[in-house]
Amino acid sequence: MTAFTTRLASTCLLALGTASPLWAQSIDCGGQAPGGQWIGGSEQASDIATAGAYQEQMALVLGGNTYASLFTLSTDAQVRIEAQGRGAGDPTVDLFDSDGNIVMSDDDSGGNGSARAEVDLAAGTYCVTTRSFDNAPMTAFVRIGLTDQEPLTEGLDMTLPPDGGDDMGQIEQGGVCDASTPAEPLAMGTAGTASVADVPFWRFTLTQATGVTVTAENDMADPYITIYDNGGNYIGENDDFDGLNSRIDVTEILEPGDYCISMQALSDTSAPITVSVSVYDAVAAQAALYDRGEAVPPLDGSYPVTALGQLDSRIRQDAAASDAAQWFSFEVPATGGLVLIEAASMDGTGDTYLRLFDDLGRLVSENDDNGNGLDSALFTRVSQGTYLVALSSLGDGSPAARLVFERYLPAK
């Protein structure tokens, strides 16, 4: 066992950032928002439906961590959620319900790198997590309010120039659609491919009441999708769910009838986008979260997790980093301490990404690029218990990676 040196301890304290926020004891949205703070300062003041004005916080995001904001709704409401970074800050937000199910994600819909989403929400408790898109230190303002209250961000300019907006990088969109809107039919359980310039709307039909999943994929186009019912009523929207690809999981039951998908391309309007629609599968959606390293899988053997045993001093483990996260678990004894985890590409061409969770599924720390290279490293204080690490790859280089786990004890 190695004691902290003065230099190591000082470095780690700087990386851990400022003091931890006040903990909302039992409200962590299924482990997605540990250490969350009520957006209004207290639970009562954070009821957005009755607050009378938007609520706002300043979020300090350091070391690849996330900032968690909590709010409640005493009644169903249309809510606007925004995050705007200072300077070059590029915030990304995720909205979770009280069970930890993701409701929406957004990166740039506020314009100028800001995040923004307007969603219809049922009464309940919700968590908004804010992180830096590139894991750089960031200060951001988080605002949550009703859609008729003053916005924080400008929003995207969805108007097209007189020439039709065919230039590369110009946003092109379908807009609101209803029963009168011409749209390309898309059968349930199938996919269709077309550019936004060619097909700005897709239509699907539900023959029975069910939830649905809609995806739109092509990083080059950066698709943005919105779902409306046959009367033009808003159902949901998403920009960047998985990288630059979009996905909407409508978990509530939709009535039988026709629905329309309105398409936008935030980059290349001529790039083909593959759009699919299927019945919402809660089990598959949860497994997809495990594959992306965004939620902790169970340790009952139903999902592959490599158990490394107790971390006394140092463990080395080779792995194949890929788009699908590789999961590892280790045990910290009663003495706790500080853990340093590194993921290095074996031939220097890979781009690793690390996330560390505790056994309740709460994100402890994450890192993409440590220093000047593409290798990842994170270090954080730990206490007795089980911890899980998700290793994934963001690049096209070699998948071969070497993991090193080290635990240090405070000097006495």
C-alpha cells in the first residue's frame, strides 16, 4: 500500500474541484443524479408548476464530472430546460425521471453551443444533469421554467434563406406536421433512409396503444427529430442521444392513430438519414444504456461484468475498447482512500473513455482525454464498497487497451 505524497494529494484535490454540493438524500433519479441540488434552493421552491418564474443555478463542472439539478411538478406542465456555458463552454443536458429513466438529451438546440429542450412532463420529480461536451472545465447557467417564461438561450434559427438553404451546414427542417402534411410512410418495425432535403417528414401508424422508439442516424447530417400526433400536437424531440444521432423513447402509451416525424439536419441537409420506428422495449432500452456506459448493469450475471476482486494496491487488466462499453468491478476495503484508473491504447491510436460508478449506480467520475493525448485517466476519493468501471472507445483506432487500477491511502 502506498501513502499519498504531498504532490499527489495536492494534484488530486485540484482535479476533484470545489466542495461537494448539498446532497438531496433520497432524490437521485435512480442513481443518475447523486449530490443533486434543488433548482429553487429547496424542494418546495423547486415546484416549477407553481414557482411563478423560472429557476436558475450556476453549475461548476470540473474533471469530467456532472452537475445535477432537481425539480418537481405538482401538475402536468410544458417545461423548458436550458444550459448555457460561459465563454467557450459547451454544455450537454440529460433529463431523468425519478426512476432514472432518461426523458430527453440535448447538446446544441439552444444555439451557440447551448443546450435547450421543451418537453411535456407529467407531475413528479425530475433530475437534470449538466456536463461538458468535451470534458473541459466549464461554468454554465442552468435554467428550468415553463415554456411561456423568459428563455435563457436564443434557440436555433429554423428559418431558411431565400435560396432554400441548400448550402452545406444550413439547417433545414420540416416544421410542425399534422394530418394534412405530406409525409413518407414508415411501417412499424422498419427503417427508411433519405436526406432531410428529400424527405422532411415521415409518418407511422399505431394499430394499438403502445409506447414507441424513433431513431435517426447519420453523424454527418446531425439529425434532430420531433414527433407530432395527427392533430399537430407535440409529443417529443431529441437532438444528440448517441453522439450526433437522435433517439426518442416515448415511454407513455400513445393511442392508436397516425403520427408524424419532423426532420431537421443540423449539418449536411443532403446526407442520407436512416429513420426507424418500433414498439418501445424497456428491457432493450435499459440494455442500450449499459452498452453506452450510461447506467450500471446488474451484478447477477445477466450482463457481462469482469470482476477484478479487491483493490489492495494495483491491478492491471487488458481489454478491447469498442463502441459498446466493457464493464469491470472492483472492491474497496474499509480503509478507502483514493483510486487512480488509467486506460491507455496499446499502440497509441485508440481513443478511450472511462466512467466510474458506485454500486448504487451513481456516476462518481468520468474522463475522455487526460493531458495532451487520447488516453483516459481519472482519480477520485472512494470509500468501502463495490465500484464499477465502463471502458469504451470514441475513435477508429486500435481497440486494444490496458487498464491500470491503483489505490492510495492517506498519509498518517
